[in-house]
Amino acid sequence: MDRSWYDEPVFDTHAIARALATADLTPAQVDAITDAVRQAAEHEQRDLVTRADLYRALLLQTGILIGAGIAVLRLLG
């Protein structure tokens, strides 16, 4: 299964462009606004969490909880 999209933040510039175009902005205005938003998102991308990041954190957290549960059972048993 291809999961390359897991490492990409979700950002749909085409949807933004469509929304701006339906608001009667000129194509030049749509391009300028979309480019500005895309550049801002790329600049902040290092701080965004991807689906893969969340998945890895969930796996780690699950492993820690299982390990803690086993340790408690051993102490009680």
C-alpha cells in the first residue's frame, strides 16, 4: 500500500483557488493569494505534524502503556 501521502501535510491549493475564483477575484489575484498561502504553509511546514508522525506517536504510546500494564501485573502477581 502506498503511504507516501502520510508524510505530506494536507493542503489543497486547488480548493483555495476555486473558492477565490467563485468570489469573483481575477486570475492574477487568485494566483497571488494562493502562492502566498502556499509559501506560508511551506515556511511553517517544519512545525506541522503529519499523519505518519501521529501514527508513530500512537504506536509508541501504545507500547509504553502495554509495557506499564505488564510491569504492574508482575508486581501484583
